[in-house]
Amino acid sequence: MELKVGDSFKCPEGHEATIVWISEDKKVVAVRCPQKHLGKVRKVADHTKPTLPYRHQPMTERQIYLKNMVFLIEI
Ligand SMILES: [Zn+2]
């Protein structure tokens, strides 16, 4: 199957994504997906108790969703 830039391709999470780059040996493609993905869960300082020294601040987790992520996929 011949793929080219602009074709639709499934992102790793199964959404409809668009091919934005193809490697010269056609073994890797980059696809950009317009759907939201969970990027990472980042530990952030909880600033609700600002009187505590920084290292004693409780940490809270924040989920970060990213749109238009680009994935490299081996084909
Ligand atoms: Zn996706």
C-alpha cells in the first residue's frame, strides 16, 4: 500500500489522523491526530497552602491533554 503525505492514518489510539511525514525508506510515518490525548501526568506543587516551605508543599497530579499530537509510527 502506497502511503503519501495527507493521507489519513490511524493514530496509536485509533483516531483518524493525517500523515504529515514519511521517512525515505517508507518504514516510519508521522501522523498528526486532531483528537485529544493524555499527554502526561505532571506532578505540580499544590499552592493552596503557600505558607509551607516549598519542599513541604503537598504534590498534586495534573493530567495534561494534548491536541494535534504528532506520532511516529513504524509501518
Ligand atoms: Zn489520536
